[in-house]
Amino acid sequence: MYLVDYHLHSKYSFDGAHELRDICETAIERGLSEIAITDHMDIYSDKPYEYILDCKSLYKELEEMKEAYRGRLKVLSGVEYGQPQANRKEALRFLAEYPLDFIIGSIHNLWDDKDAYDYNYNETDYHVVYDGYVEWLYTLAAEYDYDVLGHVTYPSRYVYMQTGIEVDVRQYQEQYVEIFKKVIERGKGIELNMSGIARGLKDTMPDMYLLKLYRELGGEIITVGSDAHLLEHVGIVTKQGYEMLKEAGFRYFTVYDRREAQFLPLE
Ligand SMILES: [Zn+2]
Ligand SMILES: [Zn+2]
């Protein structure tokens, strides 16, 4: 079985810890054939992109890793590109300056550069944040460059962790249909983010309901990633991810070669 992990964070992310080499070694130990390092490039309204991520060191070291592991592990230079609409100029400057293999487009921060994670949902009605989230996600899906949308339904996890409320995504079905249609029309995809399973939480992002909806609308491009920030989570949920994809009606999962989607059969 060809195992991959298409969403990994290293020490270069503000919330990451591990050396690239240790991530590669762990991936090989766990039988993975391919990984994408997707450190955070969160765009802020008032900061140059260099402030967020040490791109020079990261992408130089990633080139060294590609060489060092050639033939044993395919390593992709990726990024988790957060809310480019927060500062279009900086977001575009970053992409122009760093040619990447794979781009996850994510929404973390909404208004005032505030992360959906940082709201107190016991005080703030989650609908306020969620309404903004789906709107921002649509703008990202429609107007920016990316390969797959990252962890679709991102605020749901934090609402659940803080309040125990399980957000019923069907309230936002109309918006998700528009987002998925746009993704498909542009020849792009989404990821199945397995971090909830890796960390012992309830669900994947998106959940099975939305995964099936995406597939029914004609969505075919789908990557699988753990969103691991710790070595212990690298690659541990890939097989479960493949099983979920099959259950949702997919016959292939997607890998990339210099931003070109390739489809591998789900055995
Ligand atoms: Zn993220
Ligand atoms: Zn991530």
C-alpha cells in the first residue's frame, strides 16, 4: 500500500517542534512513501510574510531533504497558506518568490487577524464566527491559488472542545455546496484532515457527511493528511483515511508532483 501524509508541520511553524530530518526518519519507519511538509504561512493584514515563516531556511533545508532521501522517501516542499485575503499583496508576493510542490489553502484567522481557535464560544455565539468562516473560505476557494482546501469545518472542533456542541454542518450545506462547486470548477481539491482522529478527538475535517457531499458533486481531488505537529502523529492515520475515502465513494486519492495532481488507486 502506498502510504502518504500530506499535511505535516516542522519546527519552522510557530506551533511546530521537530527537525525535518526527524520527520523524514519517522515517516520511513512508519512505512510512508511520500510526505508533504506544509508549515504555516498565515497571512496577516499588517505583516510582511517573512515575519511569519523563515522561508529561506525552510525551503533550502527541504531541498537538502529531497536529495538526502531520494529513492527512499519523496519529500514535497509545501505550505499551509492561511487566509491570503488578509493581505493580498503579501500573499501573492510569497507565492511568486517560492515555487512550491503543494499548497494547502486554509482559513484560520478571520477579522482582526483573530484565529477561530481564539474565540470563547461560551461568550460568542458560534454562528457569528462560522458565518464568517464559510464566507472567507469561499473567497479563498474562488480567488486564490492553492491545490486543496485545508481542514474544511475548522471552527467546529473548537466549538465542540469548548462547549460540547457538535455543529451540524447541514446548517451550512448551501455554503459548502457553493464552495465545493467552485473548488471543482477550478480543478482544485480538498484534503481529508485526520488530525481529530490522530489526537483522539471526535471527527475528521470535513466529516463523512461533507466528504460524501463533495464526492457527489463530482469532487475527485482529495489528499490525506494528519496535520501532525508532533512526531508521534506522523502518518499514523493514513490507512484510516483511505478507508474513509472508500466509504465516501472515492476510488483514488491524490498526490502531487510540482503542483500537478496525480491519482493513485485506493486498494
Ligand atoms: Zn491549519
Ligand atoms: Zn496544519
